[in-house]
Amino acid sequence: MLSVRDIYKSYEGKPLLNGVSFDLQAGEIICLLGASGSGKSTLLRIIAGLEDAESGAVYWQGEDLAHTPPHKRGFGLMFQDYALFPHRTVYENVAFGLRTQKRPADEIDAIVSQRLQSIRMESFANRPVTELSGGEQQRVALARALAPNPRLLMLDEPLGALDHNLRNQLTNELRYMLRESHKPVIYVTHDRQEAFGLADRLVILNHGLVVQEGSPQELFENPADAWVAQFLGLGNLVEDEQDPSNSWLLRPHDGHLGESPQATRFQFKGEILDCVYMGESYQLKLKTPEEQILLLETDQQCLPDQEASVYWTEEKTQCLKN
């Protein structure tokens, strides 16, 4: 449906996007994932037609959109702050895009009613949006973005303004609503947990480059390099003493507490800094004499300030380029 090809963009004389390319299929949810300042939001604005790329192209079903203005692209864009009209009701906010399309009043009523029903907020139609919770405002903003029936839906960190607990609660709900819409979706976030909970495919940006893309499972099991593994929080990274251009990924759930029964280069001794019960296991934090902090998941409770040994077997490690 959408093809983004070789997009370049600079900001204040410094490169921001350095040849970004990816495709989006019908009904697919893609998450653009990267640190703040990696160009994610700028890329969305270029796709929407709100900014121009210095070079590269955006295609919709093979058609170059270079000369198509934003209002004729048929794309919906939802911002982090929701951009709801504070002095209008829930109904008026959801109806806004339909009115700009000059839809008949009865058609607007039917679509707004359907959208409010889909987010379980029919009874909120006449309530000012200023009286809604953050989660309710997020749902109204999504309903407003979907009401004009966009060909493509783009969401720029829509949960970023919410606290951690509410964000976790709404991730599954948001995935359900996006699935129900059957729209192709580009979702921007810097939160790995959010991206893994929503995406069919992840596109990871670093310094304006796509450093890896694939399904959440593919990226979790086979990160492209040490930076990706660190950014996704996949585990401990230990520099290879024989080749400093490499690091070893030691995942917390693959480690063991105690002395290894056979020789392994991944045996460590150190001081227990913390041991926290996480429900199904304890998360152990160990500091080695070299000041390396290692995380380990174990079924044994340990006490802080004690000495301990931990190890990983060779087959449970991954060698990654730095």
C-alpha cells in the first residue's frame, strides 16, 4: 500500500534521516521505534505531506505523492497531545473531519455513533473533552482520526503523555481498536514494550538509518547488533576481551546462579546489589569487580551485599557486532 523510498532530511544543518526506506502492507501495523531525535516524527510528517524531504519519495499504491497536498492524501494523523478541541464536546470532536468533508448531517450522525460505540463511549457524546481522563481522551482522538475513513492511519506516540500503568493498560485496548479498523497503521514510539504489544513489524531507526526491521519475535531472537539489543533491553552485554568490536548478549532468563558444572567463559563472581521478587521469579542484580552490572532471573531468593557466582552456558549466548 505504502512505499517509502530513500528519504533524506536534515535539521539545523545536521542529517536527521539518511536514506530511510520501508514498505507497509494492507492492514499491517508497523511501529517506527527509535530514541528521541531519531527522526521518527519527522518521517511521519513527510509521509503526511506536512514537510518536504530533501530527496526520496513516498508512494501510495505505486503513485508518487510528491505533488499531492496533505488534505488530498486521505491519511489520518494522531498526535501525542491528541490535539482535541478543548471547547467542543466528544461528538463535535469526532465529527470534525466529517464536516470538513461536507458529509450530510444524517451520515455524520451515523458514523459518529458507530465510532463512539466502537470505543464504548456512546454515553459521552455530549460531554466536553476537558472532563475526560487521559485514557478517554486518547480513545476520542483515535475515533476522530478514524471517522473520515482514512486510507492510512499514523499515530505519533499517542500513549506518550500517559503514566506507565495507564500506558500498559491501554496498549492491548489500542491494538484491538487498530485491528478492528482494518487500516494500515504506522505507529511511532520509543517504548519497546508498547511496540512489541502492538506491532506486526518493527522498523528500528538509529542516527536516521533503518538498522533493523522484522517481526517482534525476529528482533527479540536475532538482534542485528549490540546497539539494537541494548535499545530493546534484551539483556546483559559483555564486551569480548579477545575482539573488542564484538559483545556477547547474555539474557537474564538464560543465566544460572552458582558455579558452572563445566568450563565456560561466562562465569562471573561479584556482589549482589539487589534481589527483587517479580511474581514468577526473582530478578538478581550482580556487580562484578570490573564494575559490570549483570541481571539474572532466578527462582532463588538472595540477600543484598552477599557474594555470589552466576554463569551462562556457551550455547545460550549470542555474539553481536558493536
